[in-house]
Amino acid sequence: MSSFVNHRNESSLSVDEACTKDNVTYYKITVKVGAVYWIVWHRYSDFVDLHDRLVTDHGVAKDLLPPKKVIRNKTPKFVEQRREALNEYLKSVFNYLTLTMPYEFAHFLDFHLYDIFFLLQDLAKKLFLEGDKMLQNEKSHRFTPMELHAISERLKIACPPSEKEDQMYDFSHVLDFCSQLRALNVEGSYEKLGTSNIVPNELHFDLVSFKNLVNLKILGVPMACIQSVGSLRETLVSLSVLIASVVSLNEFLLVDIIHRDPASIAETVKWKKLSLVNFSSNNIRNVDWGIKLVPKLQHLSFSSNKLTELCDISCLHELRVLNLSMNNFSVCDNWHAKIGNIVKIDLSQNKVESLQGFSRLYSLESLDLSCNLIQDVEEVQHICNLPCLEYLWLTANPVASSIDYRVKVIEQFNARMAEICLDNEKASEKELDTARVLQALRVVKEGRKPSFLQDSSTSHTFNKS
């Protein structure tokens, strides 16, 4: 990203070419600041408007701009002559104003889009005028990697004299807004920004300015961009890191820690309030020890990753919701030894073949196994005695295409068959009646009493006539 304050002597601009479109001629301006460059297109009338303001407010000579020509001003020869004249004009003005770089001139050259200092001037003005309203009305505010990089780099730069001329543009408005913000979204990109050679996902930034942040969502930003999380370990409650090619939780949780040896990790690096973590759509193959850094975790999502097995996360005593959809699970053995008092599990779109591993998850209320490889309806026997289970999804499994699938599943829940919501739908009275008949046939065959009669206190007397 451009930093004109630090690279004045390495900056230049030129009017390189002219292009006529719809009978209007535009002039291509290339601006270079250090290693950063970008392109701006302006018509001659834009130069006239700029010149009038520079003459009035900044002492630029009135006759410096090449004059208008009403007749034959579209001929190739004239356009080229004007391009050369405008090139000389811009270079002269740039040399004259390079120390002050007034707001009007900077905007004309799009410095506010690509340069740290001028981008923050615009941001400061916006937050000065609308910041309080934005904090009150917005559920979440979006900062670009460019803006975050600019804020981070600006903290390293001495205050330029021109910043003190108008309090509206003061950087303190940005810091004040950041310190009060409670929900932040950051969306990255690998595409070059506008007409520049700046790639947002190659910019480094930190989050030290955010003192009260509760919710953070990072979308498509590589963790290598983040240099520090500041005080977020003390305040953050909800964290989402999506489509970021993350392979480990520690890439974010320990992003600013140099030595990541588990034995040397202190209490100070634990995330004190973090209760929701969403690392969906990444490249995570296993859950490492970093999960212990989030002791208050209640909701964990690893949807759309590359997991094949679940490690021991029983240390997460408050974990209630676990989303593992769209991974590569096929075997789920002894999950009761790996998870604590889990309430909801989403394993949809995996390769699970058996329900045996869930048989002792006694606090489980909801189990989504849609789009898996379960074939035998008798697999339900492994979970039919779970006392809290109310919601079960088996749709899009091979078993779901069998005859009387719903009835055969519901029947196995015995006395609780009316309480079960299968594939988002509770059993109808007709299904319950059929299930009771199937259950009666089953238990009579086994020499037992049907469950719907076991609790009956009514005695029946049959008199022979």
C-alpha cells in the first residue's frame, strides 16, 4: 500500500496516453509511490476544475494549465499535444505541492483509495460525521484489509503537520471508533485493488486498536496477514474464520505467539470469553491441542473441512453444539469418551455407516446424519435409548429409501416414538399406529410385552359367554 508521507522522494506521475470513448477523450495518469502504482483516468474538464481550486486556494499559477480549444479539439494531433501539455502541467503542480499535497490534488490522483494517510483522512471524516450513528445502528462494521493495514501502519508514523489543520480529518476519530466497536467483519481478496498493483491479502495488519470487540468474522484472509490480536483474548465472544485456507486452529489462536510449544503456553494466551468458534470452509485435517485455549467454548463448527476422526475434546466442559458437516468421517467410535455433555451434533454430508459410536451420548438432543451411508434400519437400535434425543435426520441415506422407513425408525423408540422428530417431521397418527403394530409383532416374536402396554395400570377382564 502507498505511503506518500514516507516516500515523497520516490514518487512520480505521468500522463501516458489518451483514449477517446463516446466522443469524449480521457487521459491516463500513472501515479507511482515507491513500489506501489495505480492508474487514474480524467477528461480535460476535470483538469480545469482542479486547476481552478488550486489557483484559488493553493497559489498555483493561473496560466499553467494548457488552454481550451473549441475547434478541432478531437484530432489525433491535438489530443497528443494536449496530453504532452497536461503531462508537463501535472509534473509542475506535483513538484510545487509535493510537501503539502492538498486534499483536492490528492483526491484527483486517487490517493484516498491507495495511500495510507489519505485513505485514513477520508475514513476519519466519515467517522467524525457518522461514527456515533454507525455504532448505534450497525450490528457489525466492515473494515477492508486496506483500512486495517492503513490503521496499523499509521500508528508507526509520526503525525504529519497537515493532519492538525482540520480536526475533521484527525486520526483520533478512527481510533475512537475502533476502540468502541463491538462487531467487526474483514473480507480479503487476492485480486489487485482497482487499477493498482496492491493485493489486499498481501497486506499485514494487527487488531490492537479494537479494545471492546465481541464478534469477529474473517472471510478469505490468510492468517499470515494478522500480526497481533491485541486485547481480543480478553473480550472476544464469537470468532469466525472462513475460507482462509487454515489448517490449524493455532494459526489464529496463537497468531502473535512465537514459541508454540504446548508446555510453554501460559494462561495469558487463553481466550477468556470465547464461546463460539466457526472455522468452516478451510483445510483442517485434525483438531490439535490448540482447542484447549478456548475453555469456555459452547459452539464449535468445522463444517466443510477435511476431518476424518474426532480427537479428545472432553476438556471443553461447556461445549454443547458441534458442527462437523461436510467432512470425511466414516467411523465414529466411542464418541462419549471424546465429548462431554454435547446437546447437538451435525454430521450431515459425511460417510458414516454406523450409529454405534453415539450410543452413550446421554445428553444428546439433536443428531443430524443426513447424506451419509447408513443402510440398515436396525442401526437405530444404538441410539433409541438416548433419553434426551428428540431430533434425528437420516434423509438421503440408503436406509431412507427402504419401504416403511419412517415407521421402522420411529417404532424402535418404543414409548418415546411420538416425541421423535424424524427428518424435521414428527410422526403422524397413522405412522404411530403402524409403528405400534410393528412393535407388537416384534416384541411378541421376542416374547416380551409391547412398551405402550408396559405402563398401563388398567386391568382387563374377559368373560366367557
